[in-house]
Amino acid sequence: MPHASEPTQRSRWSVALRFSATLLVAVVIWLIPAPQGVAVEAWHLLAIFVATIVGIVLEPMPMGAVALFGVAATMLTGTLTVNDALSGFSNRVIWLVLMAFFIARGFIKTGLGARIAYCFVGLLGRRTLGLGYSMAATDFVLAPAIPSNTARAGAVVFPIVRSVAHAFDSRSEDGTSRKVGAFLIQCAFHGNLITSAMFLTAMAANPLAAQMAGDQGIEITWARWAVAASVPGLLSLLVVPFVLYKLYPPQITETPQASQMAKSKLAEMGPMKRSEWFMLGTFVLLLILWIFGRTLHVHSTVAAMFGLCILLITSVLTWEDVLREKAAWNTFIWLSALVMMASFLSKLGLIAWFSETVGGLFTDVGWIPAFLALSLIYFYSHYFFASNTAHVSSMYAAFLAVAVAVGTPPVLAALVLGFFSNLFSSMTHYSTGPAPVLFGAGFVQLPDWWKLGAVVSVVNVAIWLGIGGCWWKILGLW
Amino acid sequence: MPHASEPTQRSRWSVALRFSATLLVAVVIWLIPAPQGVAVEAWHLLAIFVATIVGIVLEPMPMGAVALFGVAATMLTGTLTVNDALSGFSNRVIWLVLMAFFIARGFIKTGLGARIAYCFVGLLGRRTLGLGYSMAATDFVLAPAIPSNTARAGAVVFPIVRSVAHAFDSRSEDGTSRKVGAFLIQCAFHGNLITSAMFLTAMAANPLAAQMAGDQGIEITWARWAVAASVPGLLSLLVVPFVLYKLYPPQITETPQASQMAKSKLAEMGPMKRSEWFMLGTFVLLLILWIFGRTLHVHSTVAAMFGLCILLITSVLTWEDVLREKAAWNTFIWLSALVMMASFLSKLGLIAWFSETVGGLFTDVGWIPAFLALSLIYFYSHYFFASNTAHVSSMYAAFLAVAVAVGTPPVLAALVLGFFSNLFSSMTHYSTGPAPVLFGAGFVQLPDWWKLGAVVSVVNVAIWLGIGGCWWKILGLW
């Protein structure tokens, strides 16, 4: 039985400080009188909500624990009833994410994820640029069913990047990083962010955004998200690695051995195992159910739970695997807490009040410049965030409400802000889960990371608002 | 990364057989036309519910997985909406249990549970009978905050029983079991069942029973349960070890060294650690909040979540401890699933229909003989169950409804059936979680286990219905 390590004096102080700061935020907002037109409970909930976000950023404790404190606070202060405070835990979008977390484990456990990666390396890996595309392609294939972008980048793609880089004697520590490794790391990182933007189930905060849109009466289904993201997403996946190749060229450009190595890895793996076939079959079935869910009258959550049941019946996953998937339970707690609070901020009228107040400032400009300004502010404010979730939960609902208030077509606004909630992570090395993992590998220097990130952010914004804008016009979203 | 062990041919067949049997039950009930007066959805839900219970008994998969299949089935068949099917997961009673599971970990992690046990051994352990009482007393003290009776018996009490027994050279393997060990195992086992009956939070299926009663409009609070159980419970805790001592005497009756050993163990442990003080303080606070919750307007779930927050702030528990508490997540899934299905069976009118139909058979007898018959049938049918939960979920709601239909005062009926839902486990070695743990230790022979179990069951029924009946009369429950 492991015992709690006694925190050292310093870290205990640091925790106490972070905790006090979080608490202070709650108390200060709580004590400010609610503005005209805002219900007292709404204001009190805002105090707890903002403090929860601050806590998630300052991290006196892990995210899940902070979120649980937030839920407890809503109940202890009588701001919400017990039933309301717990309502997030039965939210169907959250169960979609929870199920997808368990399903994702199957890709890693069966080795199917690695096999897919090696297939792409075998196909595209004769040149370094092709290797870069193979990383992005692997991430793309896995994205629909792995809602933890960190798991995708960290557990599937990163090990392959590292082993390919090592095969070309490109290491982080001895000045050989630019041979192959640094370029591949960048492709893996930016590829991951683009694929995260392409599917509702590709990043944990996407359903949070969809839920917040739903609270404002804007329905975002799995299929609607995927269709709208498809054209700009695929284009970004094609363009960004090429841009990186030009701006940050690998020293080795021809890599015939990589393709060879992948083939020998695949030979080593042998034919697809029984468990991999079941995993693949379940994945294909899930995609079909998610895409045609509306026609088939199968909700995406039901499809996901059905998928997990298949993996359990076929022994691809054991129940033990499910129970020990700590990241899933952690996400379950924090996502439920945030969804619940955000929903009640909407229900209690705070978001409407905010959008009316702020929207009033934009009355003289048309919705297009207004929405451009709003979405770019939303995008570039991510320099100040270390988590997609913190950013989405604190700003998405309010920005969406203002965008709609100034006349932006609601579905368009919800989707663009949703896509940006992933793409905005390109700029820093602390932006989202995969960033510290991939940056931490040491292949890319900090100034390079930031410079390339800034360029990629501009490329992405141009592609998504430009070509994406045309595509959404065709789709009739505006 | 551990890989799924390929099941052997035989176990795979056995799993397939158990799974098919479970499925068959669902299909057969589903295909039987719903009786007059029962809605089709109610009947279909019954089919899924009964199959889930059968699955929990046959165990083609662990309990949590079976329950998840049940939830998926309600959605896939369109019997319940997605929102309804997931509603159990935000049930406040389930969150009470989930929080209590995490809090219970604190007793084990800090060593406070073991310290309490050694204190009792030091106080009462000079004679073997006293040792028996000290096991029951430890279990009693921990019961309010440890809803897994298996954790209490298996993780706290059992290690002490074994180490005390070994100290007296009483072992399971060499014919010395009857010296001390066998008697102590019996005291630990029956003590555990009695304490489980005494608090709403002392056994995971108790809140399930309370929830089912709530669905029928009968409110059972934490305090109401504890007060009603106090007198017969304490009497049982006094009488049962004495009965065991007479019927199944230990060969060694004087154990002055035990008391000595406990004192040296305590000396070895040193003074209470900081974490133990926090644990104790939280526990006392929780008891106060649970007992006076109604006066203080603090719901028991809120109190429990607050308690967990304190343990996290004070670093008694880490968030990691919470996330890896697999038994908690498992219970969360199965308990939510069963509570949800049982609630909808009630809401859809099936329980009312059943009680009217069966209650009609009892019209000519008074409620007292009718309820006696019902409760004894409920009690002794546990010979056929290997889990309190399976028994409670399949029979409690229906028996309660019939009892009320024949005129039994509702609260009395709900409580008695609730108490019996714990006491009925005395009879076999497979009755409830602690039974296989304690029986499996090998100190007690199977015929002894069953004989003593039968006697104790009679003693408990007599005490709870006799003295308990008088106490409940004083409380005005009938």
C-alpha cells in the first residue's frame, strides 16, 4: 500500500499559495454585488466557476480534484441543489467521451495503433516529408475514437517518431536532432492539433464546446462537426507538414531505410491478431454508427457504449482494463463538473446577459468583421492558457453568445469556435497535453517551437477561415 | 502494458455458456406478451433487468461489465431514452457510496483502521471472547464510513484476526485452527453482517434498498436507518459472539498475551500520525453531519463530498488514490445501473402491478402474519444468492411493495427488509463478499460454517423482530 509522500516544506507552501489564490478569486467575485439583470445564484455560480478555472490553471491539485471541489462548493453554498450539482455525471456527451477513452485503450493494448503507424511509414516513409505525413495520417485515422489527444500523440505516435528518429541516428541530446527527429516531432504535434479539430470525439474539450452550444440551442452532432471540418482539415493536414518541411527542413531528406524498417517491424508483428481484427471491426462499426447515427436513430453515446460492450465480449478489453483507466475517470470528473457549471451559467441567464452587454458594443459593425475579431481574439488568447479545457470552459460559451448576438449564423459560430479550440494550441509548448510531451522530448528548441507555432497558426487560420469559409458557404452554414 | 490473457478453451466455453444463458433469459421474457395492466416498455425493461441480475449471478463477466451491458441494452432496444438510461449515474445516493469508498481508503492508507483494531484488542483481548468482541467492535466503529463490507472485513479486520491467531499458534493448515482462529473468524464474519445492517453507509446495497423505498415514496434517511437499527444491532453484537463462544468454543480461552501484543503493536506504531488525526477528524465531522444532516440542511452526499475534499486538502489522500480506487468505480457502474433500472421499473408501474397482484393473495390475513411470512421468505431465500446486491435488486422492491399493499407500515417494512438485506448473509460461505474471504482463510470447516450460520440467522431474526419490534413500536414506526 503506497503511503502519501509527505510534501516537502516548499511544495506545501506553493500548494497552499495556489489554493489560497483560487479561494480568494471565489470570495472576491462572490462578494461583488451581482450586476443589474443578473440573478444572485448566477453570480455566485460564476464565482465558483471562475475559481474552478483558476484552480485548473494554478493546479494546487490535479484537475479532477479541483473540479470536484467546485462541485462540492456549489452544493455546500446552496448555490445549486444536490440533484442539479450532480447532473453533469449523467450527461450523455460525457459518457460518449468516457466510452471513447476505454475504446482508445484497445488501440494501444492490441498494438493496432502501432501497426497503423508502421503501415503509413511503410507506404509514405521513403522521404522525410513522407514520414511527416505518415505521422499526421496515423493521428488522423485514430482521431475519431481517441478523445485524448495526449494519448494519441503520446502513446501511439510519439514512440514511433522516436524509434524512427533513432534509426537515423537523430537524437535529442547529441546535436543530431535536426537530422530527422525535430521535423517529425513538429509534424506529429501540428498534425495532432488539426486532427483534434476534425472530430467531435478527437479531443476531450470538443464535446464540452458542443454541449455549451447545445445549451444555447445550437445542435452540433458528430456528423455535422466532421463534415464541416473535413475540407479545411484535410487541406491543413496536407499543407502544414509541407510548410514545416520548407521552414524547418530535416537534414536527411531521403529515408528509404525507414520504409524498410517499418516493413520489418510489421513482419515482426506478424499477421493481424484476433484482438486487432475485433478492434478494427469495432472501430469501423463505430464510425458507421457515428456518421449515420441520425438516420439509424442511434445516438453517438449509445454507439460508443455498444462498441465498448463488443470489445469486452470479445476479450479485447477486460473489465479490469476499464477500471484502471485512470485518465478516463479523471476526465469523467472534471468534464462533468465543467459541463454542469457551464450549463447552469447558461440556464441561470448569465451567458445571455453577458452577450447582450458585450454584443451591444458591436452594433454598428456587420457580423462578419465582428465575428472575425471575436474568433481571432479567442484564438490568440490561447497564449495565456495551458489547457484547451480551461480555455474552452472559460471563454467558449460567452464568445459564442456574443457572436450570435452580433448576427453570426449560430451553427457557423459554434463550429468555428469549436475548431479554433483545437487549432489555437499550435503556438506554445504548454498549450495542450501533447505539447509538453513532444516538446519535452528535446528535439525542438524553444524559439523554433514558438516561431513555427506562430507561422502554423496563421496558415491554419487562413485555411480554415478562407477555404473553410467557402466550404461552409456550400454547406449552407452561412 | 499487460495484454489480455488468452482465455483457455474451457473457460471461454464456460463464459460463452453463461453469457448465452443470460441472453436467453432476456429474450424469453421479452417475447412473453406483457400481462394485462403492464406497459410494454415496463415488460421489456423487466426482461433486461432480470437478465442483468442473472448475469450478475452467473458472472460471464465482472459485475460492473454486466451492469454496463444492461444499460447499453436499455438504450439499444429503445426501451429507455439515452438520458433516462444514464440518469442513475447522477443519483445522489450513488455519489454518497462513491465518496464513502474513497473515504474508506483513508482508514486503510493511514493505518487508523488497524490502530483502532489494536486498541480494542488491547482493551478487551485478555480473554478469547473479548478478542471476538474486539473484532466486532472494530467493524462497528468503521462501518458508518466504509460502504464496502468486504473492505472492512477483508482489509482491516482479517489481517488482525490472522496475526492474533498466529500469535497463539493457531493456523488454518495444521489442525490448530480451533485454538483461537476459527472462533475469531466467525466473530469477524457475523459481526460484519450485523454492523452492515446498522448504517445506511455500511454496505453498498443499503442505499440501493433506500433508493427503491424512495421510489415508492418511503423516505429513509441516514439518521432514521441508524436510530432504528441501533438497539437490535447493539444487542446482536453483544449476543452473537457469546452464542458462538458457547457453540463453537475456542480451545484457548485466556489470552493475556493478545492484549500485550496489541499494546506493543501500538507502541511500534508510535503516536497518531498527522494523517491519522485528519482522518479521525474528518470521520467525526462526517458522523455529525450524517446524524444531524436534516437539522443542518446538509444532504449526506454533500457531507461525504466535503469529507473527501478535506482528506484531499490535508493530503491524507491524493487524487491518484481516488483515481485508482477500482472497487469504487466498479461499484459506481453496477450500482448506478441497478438503481436506474429499478427506478424505472417503479416509474413504469411494474412494481405497483406486481404488488397489487401478489398482495391480493394476502387479503384475508392481517399485515403482521403476512409481513412475517414475506420477510422470512425474503431472508431465507438468500441461500440461493451469492451477493447481497443481486438479492436486493431482484427482490427488495417487489417484496416491499407487497408488504405495503397488505398493510404493513411503509417505513417499518422498508427498514426491516433493509436490515434483513444484510443479516441474511450469515447462512452460507458464498453469501456476500466477506464470506469467501473469511471462509477461504481455511480456519472454519464448511459444515461448521453452515450450522453456525443457521443458528446465528435464527438468533438475529429473533433479536431484530422481537426486541427490534418493541424498539420500533417505541419509535412509532408501527
